[in-house]
Amino acid sequence: MLHRPRRLRRTPALRELVREHRTPVDALVMPLFVVERESEAGAISSMPGILRHTLPQCVEEAKRLFSVGINAVLLFGIPAHKDAVASRNAADDGIVQRAIAGIKEAIPEMLTIADLCNCEYTDHGHCGLLDERGEVRNDESVALLATVARSYARAGVDIVAPSDMMDGRVAAIRRALDGDGFTQTAIMAYSAKYASAFYGPFREAAGSTPQFGDRRGYQMDPPNAREAMREIALDIDEGADIVMVKPALPYLDIVRSARDRFDAPIAVYNVSGEYAMMEAAFERGWLERERTVDELMASFTRAGADIIISYFAAEYARRHGRGR
Ligand code: PBG
């Protein structure tokens, strides 16, 4: 027989030699939750192994992550006070601003990425400012995000990551950053962000469940694929440095299409619900943990993602990262 594909599968070394895709630890981003009020720190029931950190714990965790090879963290703040206009989001002494500065001081080489959205900061839980009918006002919310982005930039953030899905926000944020001299602060846009059921556990973690209605008026409708290409093209046009597809597993077709069409770096977000469902299966012994996580990472890389944001980043790095 001329062709015997099994020849190259015979030993681990042969399989390594012909492996088409690898997921290096330096492609990973670990999300970190940081609380302003210490009493809110601790476990998240639907995300076993993930914690809400106090500020000092968050800096310590960043150090541990860096020591196993993780170069970037994505910060989510949980403020002590929420109100209708997300006042604490743009405060220079806000929790994310302090976390950025604290991490940068402890580990200057660690990249800090700040999720840029209002839903953790509003008492109604929506991602922007509301009109009298309870609809999210687009342009006013964008102006607020631009103000918040400047505050994160002043704190020393490397990358801001708008996750709100308002129209025109990337251009407005770029203009605001440049206007204040922050020409080197990068934008990673949540470009194709779907209105997904898989964000459930995150909303417990961040206390950001909408108090009424849902996010379907601004996040994308799950069955749409061509529209994702339009959203990504718009964000690149508006100045996004990195574009993102979110969630990951149910949307790997979108990652592949984006990879084939665009040259910009593409990030994929393996979200809280994807983490929770696997953790639930690991707990029951229904799935084998390490093999599952490795296969998961391979699927993102194979689909074409350059950057992987995942709650599994830390454990993957502990197994595959080089000690520093
Ligand atoms: C903020 C934001 C959300 C996530 C990232 N940024 C929640 C949402 O849009 O409801 C989800 C992350 C996850 O589920 O892990 N808008």
C-alpha cells in the first residue's frame, strides 16, 4: 500500500513532528475579576476554581500567572457602588484603574487588558445609558466609554477591550485616546459578540445581570454569520488593532471565516458558560480534564485564532508553560 497515514501516528515524537497546530502559552489571556469591596471577594459557585479577587490578591495572582508564562490578563472590575450612569467606571481611583496600576508596578512586562463596558457599573445592569423607555442610548453610551477608556489609559493600561457592542465605539475611543496623547494604547474590540446564553456564570461573577430585558438589542443574533464579517470589517475600519469573536466553541465557524478574510490579529473568548459546562463534567468524572482542555485549545488555534482568552489559561500554562 502506497499511502499509510498511520505511519506518522506511530509514536509521540512522530506525532509531534507532523503536528499542524500548537497553542503556545504566550497566546493565552487569563481573565481576572477584582472587587472593590473586600466582602465580595471569594468563590463563584458556577465557575469552580475561579475567584473574585481583592486588589492585593489580584496582583499576587498576576505574579503567579506571569511565573508560568502568561503574558496578559483581562481585567473585570466589580465596583462597591453602582448607579444609573456608571459613575465609578470613569473614576481615576476606580477598582480597575487601581488594578492596572498595581499589576504594572509589580510586573511591568505583564500586559494589562481592561474590559471596557458599563454593565458591571450600572444598577440596571445594561451596557450603557438608558432613555426613558429603557432602551440603551447608543451615542451617549459611546461618549461615556470614551471617557472611561481615557481613565484606564491614564492608569497605564496596555489595551482597552470594548465589549458593549454599541455602534461607532471603536472610532470614538481611538479619537479620545489619541486626543489625550495615548496613541500607543491599543484597542481589542469585541467585534462579533453574540447575545449568548453562555455568559450566564459571568453575570453571577460580575453581578451584571440586566435587571429587565436582555442584550439582544445590541449584541449579535446567534444565527447570523455574514453580519459578523460586517461588524469585524467596521471595527478594523474604525481603528481596532485586534478583533474578537465571542463566545468560542459555538462560533468557531465565525473564527475561521474571519481568519480567511482579515489579516488583523483575531482573538477568541472561551466564555464562562463554556468553562462551567466542562467543569461540571470534570466534577462528575464524565470528561477527562487535561485531555479535554488541550483539545479545546487546539480547536481554537485550528479555527484560526491568534489569541485565546480562557478561564483555563492558568491551568494550561501550569502544564505547558516554561517556569520563569
Ligand atoms: C461585559 C462582558 C460580558 C462578558 C465579557 N464582557 C458579559 C455580557 O456581555 O453579558 C462575558 C464573559 C464570559 O461569559 O466569560 N459586557
